[in-house]
Amino acid sequence: ALAKIVYSRLFDWTVDKINNFIGQDPDSKVLIEVLDIYGFESFKTSSFEQFCINLAKEKLQQHFNQHVFKMEQEEYTKEEIDWSYIDYVDNQDILDLIEKKPGGIIALLDETCIFFPRSTHETFSQKLYQTFKSHKRFSKPKLSPTDFTIYHYAGDVTYQTEHFLDKNKDYVVAEHQSLLSASRYSLVADLFPPLPGESSKTLKFSSIGSRFKQQLQSLLETLSATEPHYVRCVKPNNPFKPSIFENNNVLQQLRYGGALKVIRISCAGYPTRRMFVEFIARFGILAPNVLEGSCDEVTASKRILEEVDLKGDQIGKAKVFLIAGQTTELDARRNEVLGRSVSIIQRKVRSYLTLACRTIQKDLRTYLARKAYNRLCSSAISIQTGMRVMGACNELHFRKQTKATIIIQSPCRGYLAHLHYLRRQFPYNVPGEEKLPVENYGSLK
């Protein structure tokens, strides 16, 4: 008992210190709080701790159901939606079984603890069997004389009562209180202020179960005065290793966390609701003629729904309400339209790219052919120029040679002609020559 009360006071002191250090203002009217609690616990041996945790989950699940349905009711009423109240499994009978006073399991446990040690866990179990033998949420296992089973909303849990009494007792012994109050350590003394008057001389009994129930009630009052948001966490595997997804383990967490039932409850109404602008922006491509017109948002949304021929949907004042499965159908049709549009766009783009490639190839080939032709023409002109220059040079050389020959031949021919003349005139008197017969004159030409 001393160890439990010291731990409890230290825990409360730690929480207060943390809140003070993070700057919590006790007078603030605007708060953001985080409630971290795991799902239902059902082990091979489930004792008083699992009983308290599962009670907390039952209370939070009831608040969640009321919160969700209250919000949906207000939403449907505000949007003037024609709907019938959704029936769901209410767990109020489980809460009455556990915390009803008098006659609940916690009340019977407190009563048994008061008469300890004359009472034992066997006595407590027998009281439970006699009190709740006809309760539909309670049963006695066949193979155990002291265990009991509660049919929680998320599953059945069997509890072992061997340590229920010890764990539920929370005695504050007066001598312990006085001893710790007089401690020379200020922290310990502050944790245990002196008890007033006669209460310091008596043995005070308090129940963990009752205190836990009161704390739950205080928590629910806080939740009811705030705007809660829920985050469901799932552990993918027990070894805490990456890339491992244990299907059965995850399914058990979803079932014991109440997520599956919440999904069923949500799907029973109108789980999908979209503002008119959002609905038209996403699904307007299903009715292109609607977008081309100048109708208002409500009319446009109705025409889109008529175009796709859905059944069961409703139009509110500012939103479109869709039943379960309709969003999937709309998305499937939207994907079909987008798929056809993508095919058309791809066909056009590919045709454009093909024409562009051909145009580029044609221009490139024209450029290369023109470049090759120009290079060939330039080469031919260069060769022709060289040949013509060489021919002109040869012609010039020939002419010079001819002119030189003529220059050389002219005196020679003149001399020979003069000599021939002289010989004809004076055949026998040409000075410096021997006399030749007349018949040899012709050989001088």
C-alpha cells in the first residue's frame, strides 16, 4: 500500500510539473489536450489492469458513438436530408454491468474488499455468478471456478480474479501518512500534506476501481465540452521490425479497437459528403455539357448525378451526400473518362510529334542535300577553274612559242627566199658557193 500511494503521488506530481513547464494556463478557456489510450486488451491472463483499461475503452467508445451520431444528426438536419436514424449496437448495458451502483462489478468488488480478509476472490466470483447469472453480457467459463467473461462491444474477454482484491485496495495507513508528512525531504513532505483532525487517526479505505470510475467520468465531461478528433493507431507487427505486416494481428487490433464497427456504422448513413464546388470540380467531367452551361451549383450537381444515374444519393443545401460505394463508382467512371481523354491526347500528341519529326527530318535532309550539292558544286568549280587556268597557261605558252618560232623562222625564210632568188637570177654566180647543176636548185627550198 505504501509503495502504491508513493508511486501514485509521484505520478501526479510529474504530470503537474510537465503541464507547468509547457506553459499550461489553469485559467485558459482554450485547450488542446492529447488522450493516448490503446485498444482493448485480451491476454491469456487478463487481470484487474485489463479490466480497468477495457472499461475506459467502453466509456470512450460510447462517447465516440454519441459524438459521431450527434454530429451526423446535426449535419443531416442542417442540410435538410431525408434519413432515418441509424441503428447501432449500444454498449450502455456493458457499462451498467461494470459500474452501476449498486449492483455493478466495481460495487461488488468494493464491497468484497471492505470485508477483507474474510472475503476472498472466490467469494467475489460467487457474488458475480449469482448477481449476473442471467445477464447477456456476462458468463462463467466452464473450466474455471473463479474466472468470468464479459462480452465487450469489440470482443469477449475472460478475466482471472485471483488478484482483483489486492489490486483494487488502496489503503492510506495513518502511520504511513504521518511518517511521510514529517520527511526532511521537501518533495516527499509536499506529496503527503498532513491530514486534518480525526481523519489522521483512522484507517482510510479507498477503491482503485471507484477512483478510476470517477476519473473516467471527469474525462468524459472534459471530452463532452471539447471538439474531439480521433486517430486510430495500428501496430503492424509484434517484433517491431520494418517491412512486416501481420494480417491477423492488424485485424485483431482493428476489431478490438472498435474500428470495424465504427466503419460499419459510418457506412450505414452517408459516409461521403462533398461541397458543391468540390463535387463539380472532381466529377464535372462526367457531364461536360453541364460545365458548358451557366446553371448554378445545385442544378449542376443534380445534372451530374442524373447523368451517371446513381440511386440513393441526396442533395443538401451546400453538400452532396453519397451512400457507401457511390464514391468508388464515381471515381471508376471518372477514371474511364480520364483514360479515354488521355488516349485521345496521347494520340494527338503522338501525331503532332510524328508530323514534327517528319518535318524536321525533311528540313534536315534538304539542308544536308543542299550542303552536299553546294560542296560538290564548289569542288567542280574549283576543278574547272584549275583546268581552265592550266589550259589558258598552255595556250599562252603555245602562243609564245609560236610567236618565237615565227620570229626565228621569219629571218631564216627571208634569207632562204633571197638566196633562192639569187640562184634563180644568177645560177652560176652566187658568191661563196660552188656551182650546182640546175636540177639541184629545187632541193634548196
